Amino acid sequence: MDWKRALARSLQEPGLAIDTLLGLARGFYYRLKFKLLGRKVIIGKFFRARGPLDIHGPGTVIFGDNCTVLSTRLRPTTPYTHAPDAVIHFGDRVLLTRTRLGCQSRIEVGDGAGLAECAVFDTDFHSVQADSDGPRYNTGGRSKPIVIGPNV
């Protein structure tokens, strides 16, 4: 969108312009917050956020350009990594709405995709085979990369 059309639209709908500016400001806040916390987070241009974004873990989370996060206090967007070499990569123009992600190896989301009210995990954190000595939970199961294509 060119600047003349954007200016004309913001004059017609000032509420939309204010909402966009607040989203960009909150996106800048998250960029600064995760940098100060020492998290491995890379955020592209024009990142917008409305609501909480909670990133944890030793791995890397990458946001492309023009990504948007929409969430609430009760349902925050949570990309969590569970290993130092884990990577969650969002392409350009990705919309995340109250999305939970848990990554042991790699999760890729293509350009223009939208994920809403979902949970995406590349491992279930337990083995399929039952161990006769104890419970199955937290036994390390297998992890395989997940690729979500563009415009999904």
C-alpha cells in the first residue's frame, strides 16, 4: 500500500490508524523486551501486537515482516522452545491469534498464513512405548519438524 492511499484511509477511519499505531508501538515494546531479557528472538519490520506475547525457552523464534499477534490475557500467544537448537520461524504477513506453539526441533509457518486458537507441537514429550518401570509422560518421545505452507 502506498503512503498516499494509507494517509487517505487513515483520514477516513482515524480509529483504524490509531489501532495500527498502538499495535506498532506494542510490537516495538516486545522487540525491546525480548532483547533486554536475552531471548533469541528476531522480529522483522512492521511487527504489530495487540495483547500479550509470551516467548520462553532456549531456542530461536523468528518473525518475518508485517506479522501480527492478537491475543488476550486469558489466551496469550505463546511460542515456546524446549531445546537450544529449536527454531520457530514465521514467514511474512503471518497472523497469530491466541496461538500456542511448543517446539523441540523446528516449526515453520509460511508467508501469509493465519493461525487462530490452535496448539502446534512438534513432539508430545512422551514415548509411544510404555515403560514397564514407570509412567510414559516426560520420557522424551520423538520430534519431527512441522511445516505449515503459505496462505494456509
